[in-house]
Amino acid sequence: MFSFQNSFKGLRKTTTKIYLDYAATTPVDPRVVKAMLPYFTGKFGNTMSLHSFGQEAKQALEESREQVSNLMGAKPNEIIFTSSATESNNLVLKGIAFANRNKGNHIIISPIEHPCIMESAKWLEKQGFEITRLNVDKYGQVNPNDVKEAIKKETLLVSIIHATNEIGTIQPIEKIGKICKEKGVYFHTDAVQSFGKIPIDVNKMNIDLLSASSHKMYGPKGVACLYVRKGVKIEPILHGGGQESGFRSSTVNVPGIVGFAKACEIAKKEMGKESRCLTRLRNKLIKGVLKNIKGAHLNGHPTKRLPNNVNFWFEFVEGESMVIQLDLLGIAASTGSACSSAKLEPSHVLLAIGLRPEQAHGSLRLTLGRWTKEREINYVLKVLPEIIKKLRRISPFKRTWK
Ligand SMILES: Cc1ncc(COP(=O)(O)O)c(C=O)c1O
């Protein structure tokens, strides 16, 4: 019997594990770990305590707030720390809707948002709010004119993802923000995948609210933030001791926040060089796959995409099979976002850009990061054509590919 794994035995020996799923989560940078450690033991105070332990923790919190705000051109007092971007995004949609419902009941989103926006919007619909889901083009871009046309007098908020976690397409955020500003509507962007990877300036880009998450940028899990422009009316969803200026009650996760801030400091210094290096590797991978694998198609925009994102769909191959075969060779990849890849449903993002369900099922996402090496990309380019060829041979579609 033909054994898939055996045919790669020789290659497998030459490599250790290769992580190409940085969009799902990133390892914590050792410099971040070092910055966090003292806050687990000696500097463990509660930021609400009046004694010196508490004040030491409070000082670390405020210094961290400054570092995080710095990476997006905001003021420190416009940053609310949360436990995840899922929480930040829930807070935006529900908090804006309920704080401003005397003004209207309409919210605009795109069809390619992360499930935490999509599901929050669905929940708000059940509470009587009206949601407009815009269309996107074949690259996954929102047309700013569609935003303009969809805004009406009842509109409270427009929420458009900055760069999609699945296909990496970057949205014309500055133009959309300008329209919202002119129309007097709040503008939120989910910048989880872009923050720390490409420059963001909330003032230049006309952003009123922005979500970012530490574990997508070499910081620890369980910590994120929401930028809220001064003057924006938002209702908290967690009530309690009044931490984070009353917007997010809960004992503050000081070690996590210190780590997030350190990750932002590193990103500010290294983003330019890192993004140039990743873009080169990304382009090499895209070019190599499209050249060497027949029936391979790039998902997302060819140039307006995150420096680390690669996403294809392959004719007559199933995404999950590719991920499993790559994993057997020590390569960690994904079919879509980490949250939805376990569902076995075609990705809502790929359907929104016009793929048919069977095409969407043939997708593969490879996301690069700080420690991706050229030899790892070369290795993927070497084994992927062989994997696709063999999967096609056993494909129920029975199409023969040379
Ligand atoms: C675009 C986007 N938004 C939100 C989230 C949720 O982030 P968190 O894991 O911090 O809840 C993710 C995570 O994959 C994401 O990629």
C-alpha cells in the first residue's frame, strides 16, 4: 500500500518543526518574557491598592498604557486594557449600541469580519438593532463608496476589519474613516492582525475605536486593548470595581499588560525591517507556489495584503488534508482562521470573495513571522507540490493532474 508519509521520509529528517501559523498566535518574544517576570513575583501588587506594592503595579500599568498608545499615535488615557480582542470587539459593538441608542439603531459591518464581530452583530440584531453587511470585491476589499451609501441618519457605528485574518487583504481604512468623520458616525477597526505589523495612526486614519491583541504580536495571551477616542460614548459591559476608568472592571493583569507593552515597544523599533523581510519571503512563497503548482490560486489582494499572509485555494484538493499532510512533515499551517478551522464549514471570508463552497474547502493559509527562515520557505516550496499531486491522485473528484 502506498504510504504518504514514507515518500517524504528523507526530507523530514532534514528539518525540525516549521511554524507557519503566526496569524493564529505567536510565540512570546524572549525579551517580552524577561520584562514580564518581575511582575509575577516581587512586583505582584494590585493596582487598586494604596500601599507601595499597589503603587508600583499602578506605575507599571500607566507606563505600559503609554507604550501601547505610542504604537498607534493615541493618548495614553484613550487605551482600555481588556482580556482579549474578542472582549474588545464585543465591548465596541454592544457598548456603542447601548450607549447611543437614543440616537439610532443601525450598525454597518463587512462580511469578512472575525466571528467575534459577526456574532456580536447577530446578537444585537436579536435585541432590535439593524445591521448592514456590506459587500467586498474579489480581493476582499470594501468599497468606501458603499460605506457612504449605507450610512443613514440612524447609523451609530461602522466597523471594518483593518486586515483580514484569513486572506490578509488590507482595507482602505483612511478613506472609510474620513467618510465616517464627515457623516458624524463612529468608526471602529479590528486591527488585531495589522497592529505591530504595519504602521497605524488613529488620527491620520480617522479611527475612533481600535482593537488589538497581544498574542498576535509576540506578547502573552489573555491581554488586549481597545482604543477609544476621547469623547466617544461607550457603555461598559463588565461592571464592578471601576478599573480602567470604569470602562472595564476587573483586577488588572499587570504582567500581561507589561508584556503587551514590551511587544509594542519592540514592534515600533523593528516593524520596518521585519515587514520588508517578511514581504520578500511572502512573495517568494506566492510566486513559487503559483509557478510550480497547476490549479493554485491566490486568495486576497496581490499587493495590498499583510506582509506575513499567504492564502491559496487549490483545485481538487481539500484544505484539511493539506494541513494534516504538512503537519506530518513538521509544518504547521491552517485552512483559515484558528477559530473557524475546527468547524469544517466553508470560510465565510472565502465565500464573501466569491469562491464556491468546494473551492473554499481547498484553501490553505500560511502565515509567516519573526522567526521564519528562508530555508523553511524553500522546504515548503519543495514538499507542497508533491503533497498536492498525491492528494489529487486520491481525490474523489477523479481529475488527473500531471
Ligand atoms: C482579526 C481578529 N479579530 C479578533 C480576534 C480575536 O482575538 P483574541 O484571540 O484576542 O480574542 C482574532 C483572533 O484570531 C483575529 O484574528
